Amino acid sequence: MAKITAAHLATEVFTQLQTSKSVADVKADLAINDSTMWSKVSALVYEKAKVAARKERDQDAQRPHVSTTSNAEIMDLLALNEQLAGYALLAPPTMTTAEFRRIGLLAAELPASEATILTYLDSIITSPRMCAILKQGFEYCPAFQSFSTLVEAAIIAYYQENYTSAFLTLVPVVEGLILRWNGFDGTGPEPKPEFEAIRKFVGNSYLRQPNPGNVLFHDVYVKASQAILTKHLYLNSETGSAYANFSRHLAAHLLSNEAFATQPNCVRLFILLDALLKVYTYETKPAKDPRFDVDEPMLQRDVLRYQLVIAQQRMFRKALEQFFPGNAE
């Protein structure tokens, strides 16, 4: 009897996943119980999914009146995020084509352009509407729901220019949502996953769903998110220092007096959370994408509330400048 290889199983898994069967059902149907075998199979399936998606994009590009991001543009986005990762940054999933091109032009001038890039990313990711969409996305996605109040608290603190509170509120959210995503909520018999497993969790997305929605963009934001987690936010302190002190370890243990709860680092956290939400959506393939199927009345309510907070903060700063010139900080 011929030995069943990982390549053969990958073909079968990919075919079955194309019919919208769940990963658990496919694994049960094909009796894939060994974790080592599944690691090999799921990696092969993920590559098959990317090959199929590239082929489909090439075909779409040849069709009149069809607008699609080309494979070349996706490769450019991967390269841009790889460059930005050195600064604990990534190009936001919510950006437009024009914004992507602008970020690319600015990135060509790094490191001199870092402050300009951060200001530009701030204008994209922390606008009242984008923050309201981020909050609503958290409310919609099961692994993220319990943290929506913390995200909103951080948004309000950020608009009030209380960057210390915003940063320290968001830092534990990253680990918390990864744990919930992993099925751990502290109530069951299973122990909390080891730190190394948490660090690598996002990058192992293919093990949970080797045929995600929009696989090419899934790949983009898995790689970008994983780079920021492993090279910066969750970097082992014994192996180096995170860029701009963007470090969970430093924030949790206050190992030095280095500034970490800064406005740029808050921007970094908002962008990372946005990317993680995108990865989760692609991985779980919900019936509705919270980015595009929003509750518009509630969204407008949140946008108005955030705009009022911003207006109040501006009035407060003007009052300080009037009565205490030169001491408005």
C-alpha cells in the first residue's frame, strides 16, 4: 500500500476547504491527527491557496471594468511593510491606494522621514471614523469583544493627549486577544500558553486556517504583524532592544526610565491592533466583515463623541496657552 504523503493530503485538504467545509471537519474526514503532519500539510495548503489567488488576480487584471490590486502591487506592499518593520510600523489595512503610494514615497526617505510617516499614519489610523470602525470591529469579533471597552478608553485617552494611559491600556489588550483567539479565557483546565507560543501565534495562522479569506492580503498582514510582535513588542529583552522602546516587557516591568508610553508608540499600537483584527477576520471568514458592514447610526454616534472629545481638548489647550503662555504642555 502506497504511503500517503503530505503533498497528497494537502491536495485533498485544499479541495475540501474550497467547498467551505470547516478545518476541523476536513481534518477529521482525512484522519489527520498528528500535529507534525498537519503542520506540513497546512503549510502546503496555504501555498496552494496563494498560488490560486495570484492566478485569479492575473485573470482579473485582464478583464475590462474590473478593478483589483495586482500581484505586483501586493509584492510592493510586502516589501514596504518589511522596510517599515524596522521602525515597528506597518502600512495600515485601512489605507487607500493613494495613501499607500504616499507612504511608499515617504519610506524611500527613511530614516529622515520617520516623523513625517508617523504623522501621516496618525492621520489615517486615529481619525474619529477609523477609531469608531476599530471599536465596532472589536465588538463584532468573538476573540476581541471583551476588550472593546478598553480600546474605547484608550481612544478617549489618546484624544485627550494622555498618551501614557492610552499606551498602558492597549499593551495588555494585544496579549489578551491572542489568548482569547487561542481559546484561553482563564476558566478552563488548560494552562495559559507559554510566552513563546504567544509570540509566534499570529505567524502560525495557517495551522488554524490554511485557506483564509483574501489569502494574499492575509499573508501581508500576518507577516507584518508577526514582525512587529517578535522584533519589537514581544522581543526577548535578552536578545536586544525594541525600536523606540516599543516593548511590552519594558512597560510591564518598568525596567528603566526610558520613555515608552509616547504618542508615536500609541500610533504603533493602534495600527497593530487594526492589522490583527484584519488577520482574524480573514482567518475566521465571518458572514459579515465588520470593516464594511458597520452599524452606521452607532458609528456616527461614536464619531460625534470622539469629535467632541477632540474639540474639548483643543479648547483646553487654548485656555492653557491664554492663561499660562509657554506652559501649555
